[in-house]
Amino acid sequence: MALKHPPKAKKVPKELVKHDDVRLDNYYWLNDKENKDVISYLEAENTYYDSLTKHTKDFQESLFQEMKGRIKEDDSSVPYKLNGYWYSTRYVIGGEYPLYSRFKKNLEATEEIIFNCNDMAKGHDYFSLGGIAISPDNKLAAFGVDTVSRRQYTLQIKNLETGLILDDKIENTTGGGVWANDNQTLFYTRKDPVTLRSDKIYKHKIGTPTSEDVLVFHEKDDTFSTFVYRTKSKKYLVIGSFSTLTSEFQILSTDNPDGEFEVFSPRERGLEYTIFHYEDSFYILTNKDKAENFKLMRTSEEKTTSEHWQEFIAHREEVLLEDIDIFKEYYVLSERENGLNKIRIIKWDGSGEYFLPFKSETYTAYVGSNPDFDTEILRYSYNSMSTPSSVIDFNMRTKAKEIKKEQEVLGGLFDKDNYKEERLWATARDGVKVPMSLVYRKDTVLDENTPILQYAYGSYGSTIDPYFSTVRLSLLNRGFVFAIAHIRGGEYLGRRWYETGKLLQKKNTFTDFIDCSKFLIAQNMTSANHLYAMGGSAGGLLMGAIINMQPDIYNGVIAAVPFVDVVTTMLDDSIPLTTGEYDEWGNPNEKDYYDYMKSYSPYDNVIAQEYPNMLVTTGLHDSQVQYFEPAKWVAKLRELKTDNHILLMNTNMEAGHGGASGRFESLREVAKEYAFLLDLEGKIA
């Protein structure tokens, strides 16, 4: 049944009291997924969405086919070498999911298919395979499966010699496992069944009941999560604990799985560190001694606590040290300077160091999967907003490089020379320069009638680098400009860029985005009638904030799985992720943080005013941003907004935070978003 008028959620007033402040939430009842009225409301919103977008259905299908047509269906990854085998991931024509396979000794050997995810996904609306871990003797594979999309994986073990799945079955894990050298002991991480916090490390012996698994470590601080891995040197098992601001590690020899883990260096609030093992030493990437952009330190295996750490690479004000990869004769540093990735190669004996040369004005380069320790080959990837991704093997000794794979753009219509990319700098209201990366067709005329889609994230120090997308071509080829705003809250310009976009400075994230938008308009590259904004998850919070603060400069906004009910969520420590995020957003149990959070929380600040055209998407099973946040937000917007602009909410009733799991089915969701934008621009054809 089609709906001509938008659904109207009933109002059931609920008072929420904190710090003697009363908030009235008329739509709190939508939190109850078991309530039939809640499901009916979500379904009514979906029906309304279908009614108002019915005229775009054929166009959505053609967009989907267009985007799918650029992707090589029988694509495969570049194989990598690990412990005598070459591992690869490939797709088959018509398949939504990958096949994981390996070849013994060389790529001419017979292919062994480890997992065929197309077969494993049959009968499931959602399917995700996670955390494949091969045992040291190459005979077993631990793996996790999620068929709900709440990132709660069932961990199982496959015998790669017989092809049989063992009876061992462990529920509610993060999906991965780590093997000890005895090939019988598997360490894994379990989640709290309510909050989904990764809080316990267990040890499982093959063939024993999972009820007898030994609890190795329990992270009792609910602001921390925990994980387990093994060092690239294969010598140590490592348990890590982390919060936004603090980390701690424990180590144990891989030869002694029944031994006791020892703390590497006890946690100190504000001290972040990550450890890497090489020969008889550990190398520590850390912010110790106020090294805001991080430095590298070194210590012996015998003396691992922080007072023994010695400086190896000093802190630099202008360079963010992001990572280190260790090889037998080289170490490789991943750095970021002025927003751009740098890859620095150094010999252990100090006989020479150099940077990989990158000449573009804006690009993304990163070290890829390099599990092989004894090699002089570094694998890295490079792409930009107009240049498809390449996987490159670089000989660190000879400096010769071999392009192992270039991303193919099928259809015969793509030529990177037809597109222009550039980096612009907008001036924020406090005088700070905010960078933006843009891409568009060279034949696109930039004026007040040019449609621009401005995208950003801006939280957790997560940097959105300028990246290539075959899907995005469907917008660019129809005259859109795509712009990434590298706003505060990410780490594009270093750690300080993150620190000044969180906690009690979070509003910088929102005002940066708005000021970038105003810059584009002031430069006569677009206008309020043709400017669009998009963000997801914490980027959805960004969307909610900007439309409350400056609704008049956007014609349309897409908010995907938006985190918009900030205060209520952060006060509920039973909700997944909440307690671990106090260092990001603040703890609203403290009045200063409560007041500040309430002043920008999108749901709390919806008022009677005009809002842009909007598309809001969510997933019923989302464990990161619960479906009821966008549902409540949309209901309140419908109640208060004073305009006749389009407001749509589309709920995927089968999926969670990441949307559809199949690689092509997920394109249908993108097609919905693009059709929404192109319809507003009158470009449906």
C-alpha cells in the first residue's frame, strides 16, 4: 500500500532527568525492537520511502547496473606469501562473496579452496566471514561467521587436509583466533553479550568442550576493550587492552601457551603505545613524554616497562608517525606530513634511508599486507581521487618496483585524464586552515549551478584520505563535484587536528564542515541550491549537527546510520560502545560534558525551522548505532520542521551497521543514495 503522507509516530512523553535537567523524549518508546508498533512504524517509513521514490526505481536499477558494470566480476587479490603458502582472495562471475584459496610453495601449484563464501552464505540474508587464522603447521584454519550483522561471530575450526569443520564451536566472539606454536591451542576474544564490548580472552584446546575453555584475561574496566594477536616475528602472543587515550599489552612466548602472560608496561592514563618485536628487542610506537605526534622507542626483551624505553626516532612537531613495519634487514615507517602519506624505508644497520617518491598534490599511499618477515620486497598501495588503486611490490634494496595489479574500471569509458583532482584550503571561523580534496570531470563548469557532494567523518582520529571510487564515477559523469572535507576530529593534519575536534572542542568538527561549505559557495563553485552533504555513523552525527546549525546552505543531506541521540546514548552504559567512548565524547555523568553534549546533540536540538531535503538510512540489527536513534530523530523532525522538503527514512530490516553484505547488493544501497541526489538535481534519466 502506498503512503501519500508521511507516517506520524505517536507521542509517548518520557522525562529523562540528569543533573536536575529534564529532557522530554516523546519517542523514547521506539527503543523497544520487540514492540510490534515499533516494527510497524519502521515498515510504514519504508512504505513511504517507496512511495516517494517510486519514480526513481528504474533509474536506481540502471545506476546499479552501471556501477556493477565497472567492476570486474571475476576479480582477485594479489597473492601474498605466508609460511610456505601463497594466499589469495578471488570472486567468480555471479558471486556476491569471495573465495579464499592458497597455493603451496608457488602459484603454479594446485589451488586449494579454503572457504567458498558463496556456498556458506546460502540461506542467509546477511553473511560475513571474519578473522581467518592458519595454524603454524598449515593444517587448520580458525574462522568466524556472522549471519546477523551485529559483529558477534561464531568461531569454528576447519581441517584443511580433510575439508571437515571440527565440532569446536564458540559463540559471541570477535571472529578471529590466534594459534600457539603447538597447533592445538587457540586464543580468542569474547564479547559482553549486552554491550558487545570485547572484554575477555579465552584459551581453547582443540577437541575439548568449549565450556572448559580457560579465561586467560578479563578486562574489567568498561572503558577498555581487549584483543589478542601474535608478533610478526612469531615469537610472542600479545594481549592488548585499549581505550581512546590509554593502552596496555601483555606478552607470552608462542612456545608456552599454558604459561602466564606478563604485563609489558602497566597502563598509565594518557599513555598510548603499540609494540613490535625484532630480534632481542621491542620497538614501541608511543606518545610518551608528551610526544603528541608519536615517536619510536626501543627496549630489551628483559626490561619492557616504560622507564627502560630508549628513544629510537624522536618526536617531530610537523610529522605524525602512524605505523612501523618490520623486516629482517629493513624497517618501514608510515608517516603523515601536511596531510599527505609518506613511506620511509630504513636499513637496520643505518647504511641508508629514503622516502618512496609521490608527486601528486593529493593522494593516498599505504603499506599493504606484508606478513613475510624475511624478504626485501615491500608491498604498498597507491591511489588518488582520479587514479585507480595499484598494488606495488617494491624492492627495498634495488629500488625496483613492480605493479602487481591495477584496479580495472570496466566499460571502456573511463580515462583518468578526463578528471581533475585538487586540494583547496578553506579558512574556518577561528582562522584555522581546513583542507579539502576535490575531484570532478574536466568538462564540468564550476559555477553557482554546479552540484557538489561534500563528505566528511571527523571523529576518533579517523582520517578520510582522498581515495578512488568506481562507484563515484556515476556522480562525476553527471556533473557532480565530490569533495572530502578533512575537518578537525580526524588526524589528517596530525594528532593536534584530532585533539581539537573532540570532547569540549567537538563543535570545531561541525563548524569546520560548515565553513568548508561556505567557502565553496563563496568561491562560486556551487550555491545553496546545489550543495549536498553526506556522512555516516559519527559522520551522521555531523550531518545532524550541521542541519540544526546551518540548514539554509544545503539542498539535500544524506545521513547514513547516524549517531544523533548523543546524550541519551552516552548515558546508557548498556548500549554497545558507550563506556569505551567517554574519552571521545565525554562522560555525560559529569555536568560539564552533559551540558556541552546537550548543546550539539542533533536529536535534542531539533527545532521548528526549515530543514534541507533529507535521506536517512539505518539497519534494524545495527550494533554500533542502534536503529532507534535515526528513527526517533526522523519522527521529531517530522513533528517540528516547517518546510515541505522531502524527509525519507529507509531501514534495512535484515542488516546492521555496514548495510548489505554482498559486494553487489551493497551497490543497491549506493544507488538509492545517488538517485536521491540526482533526483533533486533533476538529472534522473
